[in-house]
Amino acid sequence: MSKRILITGAAGFLGSHLCDRFIAEGYHVVGMDNLITGDLKNIEHLFPLEKFEFYNHDVSNYVHVSGNLDYILHFASPASPIDYLKIPIQTLKVGSLGTHNLLGLAKEKKARFLIASTSEVYGDPTVHPQPEEYWGNVNPVGPRSVYDEAKRFQEAITMAYHRFHGLETRIVRIFNTYGPRMRLNDGRVLPAFIGQALRGENLTIFGDGSQTRAFCYVGDLVEGIYRLLMSDYAYPVNIGNPNEITMNDFAQEIIKLTGTSQKIVYHPLPQDDPKQRQPDITKAKALLNWEPRISRREGLKITYDYFKKFNNEQLEATKFNKEF
């Protein structure tokens, strides 16, 4: 009999790739999403499969799933600044009420529980690179706090269920990730740059471009999450690519990749935006025997080809609608 896994945020960027992975591993996947930022197109290829079922549901409300569950992966949350600044209350609720509801379900089903935390728990870091032992530098009342503090609460309540109820729990701290199924308009730096290049617009950098990020291809991230879920380690683990790059250099990479001739323009840095971001993946290497395999050059080519195809399809659809 196949093991069953519940994946929340199943129609989102990361959730949909996780659905694919666990289907490929032979699991029966129960996908759940309220589609506030997710898109059914990301999982429509799974609907004909017997080992996949989908529920349109907001996990901030009571969650019921019939039958056994062996694992629960909680990936339901807005993840881009455009989304969580537009829907701040929902972001806080899915991180707090949603996590509480799913922990209760995991306790009832005796399921192993994994939450998607984030490098944003480190805030604008004063330690570089960021190890799991660093407690962070987070503004609890700034505009970004609706996301940052929701994730920090997620970690706290997950550890409380682990310690008090003996629940099997896992916490993955996800650093910047990219790949197919991201949204061109979600506000994160990589799709923003590629979207501007495809539209013939100048590339916008916030700040002076000296701030850094470290980008992990989605396939590598999913492998790290899978290994963490199957491990016996309950505390947070960083999963990300430590290959750090400045925004100035990254913009130049995108210009070279897309073959465009746009300029780079600069805008003020948003409040509390991190100046540096680089994961210390010592734990992931030691505990999970994991490290990223896909180079940024290879991953960006795959992602750009996806976005170019998607953009062309959108243009064709717009042309068709105008004609009819």
C-alpha cells in the first residue's frame, strides 16, 4: 500500500515540484491549496493520476483529511514581497493558524511533519554566511514582519509540538530558489529581471546593487527537502546554494543570458531588505549528504527557456483575444 503525503501550497512554485517528486517516488499525494497565489496549471498534469487528489482549501481554517497520512509538508504561504505585502493578514494567519491546524492533524494521524521556513528568519543578518545557530536580526513591526515573524512563529510552534507532544518534525530554512513555474510578476529578483528583459524594459535594482543573494535551482532544493524529511533531525536545516552574487553582477548575467541591451536603473532599497544572503550548508552536507549540483548558468538557461515559452504563449493568447 502506498504511503500518503499531504502537501499544502500544492499549486505553488515549490509545492507543485514537491508533488511531482513524491508522485515519482510512488507516494499517494494529497494536494491542498486555496489558490490565493497558486495556479492549477502547475499541477494540472497530475489530475488524471490515481495517486493524486486535490482539495481547494484554506489551511487557516480547520483541516480534515480522511484516511491515513504518513507525512505532512506545510508549504502554504505567500512567499514573494508583492504577495505578502498585499495580503498581510492572510500571510500571518497561514503561518500561525494554518501551522497550528496542520500540527494538530499530524498529531491525530501520527504523521511526520515538515514546515517550509525561510532564510528571512535571519532578517538583515549581522552574521555572514548564516548558520542555523544564528538567531537573526528581524524588525518585528516593519512591513516585512508579516512574513518574517509568521515563519519564526512556525518554527517555534513546530518545536513546541516536537518537545511537548513528541511529534516527529522537520524544519527546512529555504534560501532563494528559482526554476520553472515561478511567476514572472511575483516580485522576486530573478523573475523580475527576466520579465523586464523579455518586455524590453530596463532592469531595476533596488539599492546600489552591492547587496547579495545566493540562488538555488528548484531541483536541488527538492532533493534537499526530500532528504531532510527522511532524516531523523528535528532542528532547522539550511537548504540553499552558497554561491553568492551581487545584484549588479546578477543583472549583468541576465542581460548576457537574454541577449538584450537594456540598461540597469536604480531605485531606493525597501525598508529592512537584507543586504547579504548566503547559506551556511555545513549541516546539510553532514546530516543529509546534500549540496547543490546544478550550476547557476545551467539553471538560469532552463528557467529562461521556460519563461520565454510562457511569455510567448501569453502574447499569442492576447493576440487571439483581440482578434475575436
